Amino acid sequence: MPGILYLIPNTLGAFSAGQETSPEFVIPDEVQAITSRLDYFIAENAKTTRAHLKAIGSAHPLCKPIQEIQINELNVNTDAKSLPSLLLPIKEGRDGGLISEAGVPAVADPGANLVRLAHVEGIRVRPLVGPSSLLLAVMASGLNGQSFAFNGYLPTDPAQRTKRIKALEERSRQEKQTQLFIETPYRNSALLEAFANTCQANTLVCTATDLSLPEETIRTQTAAKWKGDLASGKTGNIQKRPTVFLLLAQ
């Protein structure tokens, strides 16, 4: 009988003991307990997974020493042909966990194809509760939480990016739908400038940075206000910090 594929949430960034970003604040105790019982993980990043397990182990002793826990990586460079081998231990009856580098797996994450294959193979999939930067951003933005769409990354080419922003802004206007985006952190400032300079003046734009971390900052204002703040250097520092961008056309 196959084991269970647990979808295991990770914290959204590094933390120190006693901070609100410790696992006890963002990861439920029962989720930590389940994680500590597993000795097989499919991880986006083995190093961050070991760090997460070490942090959990302080409250919930791990079933094995960390160096004896099997961690196989699944990331953007993983060949799709290797997915069946990643599930093989679970097909043979061993419970395993799919864990992202940050946040929840299989959302804005390469794990979705593995989850789909697990369903094909008759493996039970069990999602566990944890922090999602996308949902936290929608909650805190003040934008439409009844209808929203995640668009991932925008084109890096300025002309193509502008065209795409205009198209999604028009969709937002017609459907009253919040649009969500992420970006490689070192390009955050360029993306904010693109929204400020491309969107109509009254379109609402939100930046949600370092969510759940002590440095968390969330700001929602019109594109015109962002444009003015950019000109005066009052936007705050979002460069090289994990950020979710949202817009809602009026």
C-alpha cells in the first residue's frame, strides 16, 4: 500500500529564536509533529530543508539524525523524467514530504507536476497548513479578495512587460479582479517603476515585502502616488527583498 505524500509548508524567511517568525508562530504544532516523523523529503532546496528540520527538531525531536534523513531535490532544473523515481519510496509504502524553499509547495513552485503524478499513481496527497505569501498579500492589500489571479513573473523585456501590464490592467478593470505578480528580488525596483509608469493614475498598486518577517512592509496606493514617491525617493527599500505585487484597476 502506498504511503502518503505530505505537502509541507516552510517559513517565508530566516528567523531567530523568540521572534514572531519562528516555526511556532507560522507553522502549526501538529504540522511540525508530522514533519518530524518523516525521514524522506522531496525538497526545492536541500540546504534550507535541513535548516527547517533543525528548527522544528528543537520542539519535536526528529525521527532520525538530520544526516540520515533522505532529501532529494526537485527544482526548476529537475528533468521531468525523474519524477517517478522521486515518488518510488512513497509508492513502496514510505510516507514522504514535499517541501518548498519558502511558503507552501506546489504554488509558484516546481512541485505541482509531482503532485499531479501522485494522483495518477494513486498516492494519497495531504496538504498541511502553513504560510502562503500570495494569500497573505491578498489579505493585507485591501484589494479585491473575491476575485484574484496569480500571473507569476512578467517579461523582463521592458516593451513586452509594458504590454503585458496594460493587458492585465484592462482585465482587472473589466472583471474587477486583483492581479498578483512576483519578481526576482533584485528586479523589484524596476518592476515597481514599470507599474507606476504604465498603469493609469488611479489604479491601485500594492507591494507586500518580507511577509511574516520582522521587516514586513505592506503599502497600497495609487499608481500616481507611487510615481510621485519614486521621484522623491520615498518608496522604501524593496530591492533584494521577497515581494508580492498586486494591482486593481478602478
